[in-house]
Amino acid sequence: KNYVQMEINYGDFERVFLLRDGIEGRPVRAEYTSGFLRIIVGKKPKQTLTVPISFHEGGQ
């Protein structure tokens, strides 16, 4: 699994995350298992751009 960031803290804590470009802010899922809080966010779908190309035979 690919982790962007992993920290180990204990006791009460608060953490703020800034999501970089390309990350979808909603939906967000969180799982707490065996002392680890895992936060799962999705990637934004890649945008595609279609450019029409004109083709003309000849040298000009």
C-alpha cells in the first residue's frame, strides 16, 4: 500500500491536513484499527482535452 504520510502519536491530538491539487475532498473515509487511524481520500478524475486537427493534402 502507498502511504503519503504516516505518523505515530499517542494521547489526545488534533491534526489538520491540507489536500494538494488532484485530491478530491469528498468523500473521505476513516478507519481506526489496532491503534492506527487510516484516512482515505480519492483522486480527482483526470481531465482530457480533445483538440480537432485539420488535415490538408499538398504542400501549402
